[in-house]
Amino acid sequence: MALLLKNAHIVDPSVNLDGVADVAIVDGRIEAVGENLTLDGAEVIDLTGKYLVPGLVDMHVHLRDPGLEHKEDIESGTRAAARGGFTGVCSMPNTKPVTDNGVTIEYVKSVAASCGHCRVYPSGAITKGLKGEIISEMGDMVAHGCVAFTDDGHGVQGAGMLRRAMDYGKMFGKVFMSHCQDEDLVGEGQVNEGVVSTRLGLLGWPAEGEELQIQRDIMIARLTGAKLHIQHISTACGLDMVRAAKAEGLPVTCEATPHHMFLTEDDITETYDTNLKVNPPLRTADDAAAIRAGVADGTVDAIVTDHAPHADWEKSREFELAPFGMIGLETSLALVNTHLVKTGQISYQRMVELMAIAPRQILGVDQVKIEAGSVADITVFDPEVRWTVGEDGFESRSQNSGFKGAEVCGRATDVFVGGVPTLRDGVVC
């Protein structure tokens, strides 16, 4: 299959590209990049006015498959990813059964290969059953394609348990992705502890419940030498801890979500909108500003969605009974473009670093570059198109977006995975 993508504004800081050019694709790889290219027998696609970047990767996604397919499955989740402009996602292991062995890793990979709309990089649990008691079958999972270890959704509560897991697991060279939550301190917390929790009569989830484990996990990473990645960081103090660890030279990275950057506890009102119930909770305006600043100054390494689909009936309950989480794959690119790029806080080059280059680097998967020889995983988006979140529905099986009704700017139009189109003119293939 041959494609000739014409007249796109290409942005790829890894090869110092930032300008209008053509991209020729043959048999799944980039054949050439330059001006006025021709390619015999190729399908020509005119991308005038659009941006072309290395395929985006979301390294924190809940596909819910196996076992929770009423919320999402691999087909619907990757369909949502393609619609959002992603060529790859890293799936979280809190499935039923838990992804804590090579068989389940192989299941995720095989289903993704047969019906997925993007690449799926499965992560595996740190502990069996996410119970924090016994080290999972790490070597078996790595042998079958696991790219990272995490007990996401819980976090390893025992410091000794995490130390043993890191000491053992570091031999595989994979990153440990940490959901930082001291469950004894957080308890039954629902929203950020402070003015809003008091006003709404909801149990508070203190920032210290996240920060204590961030500091603990950094110290254990220092002790063991294992690679540590802090998931969905949400507080200014936690970000300062990561900043200090980086300055010390420790192998520590972190990620941030659009909802922790662009929503705050003040958005939770007397309507008790359960789509705004997330873990960690929406924090203060100062915290959100600090996270955005961390994205701009390089402290935050990656932007992720923590895409957490839930069925309507699960979210349509009392706030304290509804599950934590919101979907995000279909809105992430637009939100980042609207609130960070268009406002001048970051450039498109920085966006590519956060959403394409760094996620692959942290996960240890092959990089994609807009240059000859690279695999043709490519995202194309219109930076100016305006649309309303939720107005035309979602590709995800679930609808629990905290950004419904928001006016945003920018949307993926075309996505190619290994040179094969998975999104064409805004329609999932």
C-alpha cells in the first residue's frame, strides 16, 4: 500500500522538522519526507492546513477488557483512541481477571491484533490480583510483551512490598508506574479535602494522601535503582517532589491528565455531577495552575487521559456510590490544543514531546519519527476546527466525560498505524 500525504505542516522536534512538506509511505514505512514529492501508484491525500505529527500515544488507558466489557472493550476503546488521534495506548491491568500473568497479557495483545484500531501496549500488575501481597509473574508477562508494571487503581500500600517488587522487577528494565494513594489516610474520601468538600458535605480526600506516597516511592526508587513513573499527578507539592527527584538525577518521571489541568474542585457544584468524580480528585485552582506550569517547564513528562469508562447506570448514582473516573481519549488532543497551545503556554513541538515522544520513551517502545525508514504511525489534525464535546456522541462505549458541553478547538482528521488508515476525514475506519 502506497500513500502520498501532501502539503501538511509537519512537526517533529526529534528530527527538527517544523514546516510544510510531503510524506511518502510505502509498505507501512515512511519512504521519503520533502517538498513536491511524487510516488507512482500512490493514493494522494491533500492535507493543506493540517498538522502532521508522530502518532500520539496515551500511556494510561483503561480498556476494561477482559471482564468489564459493559464499560468498554478493546475494540471500542481503541476506536475511541483512533477518533482522538492516537496510534497507541498503554492498557492498565485492573481488569477481571487482573492482568498479572502472561496468559492475560497474551489475551490483550491477541484481541487488539484482531479487532483493535490502534496499537495496544499492555502493562502488568505489580502484585497478584492487585492485592499488594505477592509479586506478580513479572518475567512471564515481560516474555509475552508487557511494557510496564503498575497496580493502578490501588497503589502498593506496603513500602516493603514495593521495595521487594522493585528489587526483583528492575532486572527486566521496565518502568514501575505508581498510583500514589495512601488508602489509610484517604479512607472513603470522595473529593479534594477543603472548602468544596465542606460545602457539599462530601468526605475529603486530602492532598497528603497522594503526596506521602509520591515521596515514599521516590525514596524507594532511590534505594532500589528502579525506574519510577508517577501517574496522574495532581498537586503542586507532589510536582515539587518530582522536580527535586529529577534534579537529584533519579530515574523518575511523571504524567498529568487534562482534567487535572483544566478542571478544579470548584467545578463540582450542588448538581453533584459524578462525571467529575475522579481519582485522584480534582484539586484546587492553584494546583491545576502548578501542573500546567510543570507541563510547560518540563517537569511533567507526558500528558495522559487516565481514560476510565463506566456505564451510565454506574455513574447515575449518589455521588459517594458512583465509581471514580472519566473518559478522555476523544477530547485530550483538543483540550491540550485549546488550553495550552492556543494560549501560548506550550508549542506544538512541546505537545509532540508530551504526547508522542516521551510516552514511548518511558514505556521503552520503538520511537516513531517523521523521517525515511520510520514506521508510519502518524497523527493528522486540524488545529482550527471548533466543536462541542459530546454534541456528536462518543466512539467509546461509555459517555462519562467531565468536559461535556465544552467548546474546544482542534481535532484529529486522519490517523495511520503502520501506514494503514484507522481514521479518515474524522471517521474511524
